[in-house]
Amino acid sequence: MEISLPLIQRPVAWLFSFVLLLSLASCSSPRPQNTSNLNPESNVVNVDVFDLANRAREAYVQSRLLEAASLYQQIIERVPNDADAWFRLGNTYAQQGSFQQAIHAYESSLSNDPDQPKAWFNLSTAYLLNAQTAMRESQARMRAGDPAIQMIDSRLQRIESLLVGRLE
């Protein structure tokens, strides 16, 4: 049994079917190989950015931080303005205790998208952690009886209270 459409709807139905088939065909057709992304050392085509992001996220969640950092760096090489990749790279560096690198990554993220409250918060925390590390180094190198020891102890206590304080 054939469904009969009014004459005016037939071209619309045909056009809709054509567009639908065209869009389905484009989804299933293989992507052309991008030879500009060849790695000259290994002659292997670079992995898709979305695949890299998934692998990086998985490595981060599983605390494989060196691998995660490497994967996020690969994403940034391909998409330098990816604020999210810079942010996640900053998180990875912060987890490793590489606060200078974390600061650079958060600042890069914010230069690409300044409307990220989490990136601003993490940047400020990385600055505090970096200051704490520098203060501890200073404290470890002080001579016994140096009057600056009390000032350093006081500052360390304040920094630590900021780092463990609750968000309210």
C-alpha cells in the first residue's frame, strides 16, 4: 500500500529524505587521513584529539599523572587555545607538586577563557602552594637562632590555614 502525499508535500518530503540520507552518509563515511599530522620520527598518524582527551582523563583518574600530562600536552600542541586542556594540565601538574608548571597552565587556560571560576580558584591555590614550598625551603635553610624563623613559621601557619580552610 503506497502512501499518497499531496503534490505540494512531495517535494518537501523528497528534500527532507535527501538531506537525511546525505547527513547519514557523511556520518558513516571514513575521515580523510590527515598527512600533515604525521610524526616525522615514527611515521605514525597522530591520534584524534577526542581520543587523546579520553585517554588523558582516564590516566588522570587512575593517577597515572606523567601519562596524563603527556597526553594533555599533545592535545595543546594540536589545539593551543583549548582552555579545558590547559586547565586539566594544570590540575595534573598540581597533583604532581609542580606548582610553577601548574601556574603556567592555569594562566594559559585563563588567557583563553577568563570566565572560569575553577581555574581562578586553582590558580590562587597553586600560588599558595608554591609560596608554602618556598617558605619551607627558606625554613630548612635558616641558621639556628635566626629571628626570621618566627616570621616564616607564622606565615606558614597562615598559608596552611588558607589551604585547609572551608569554602563558605
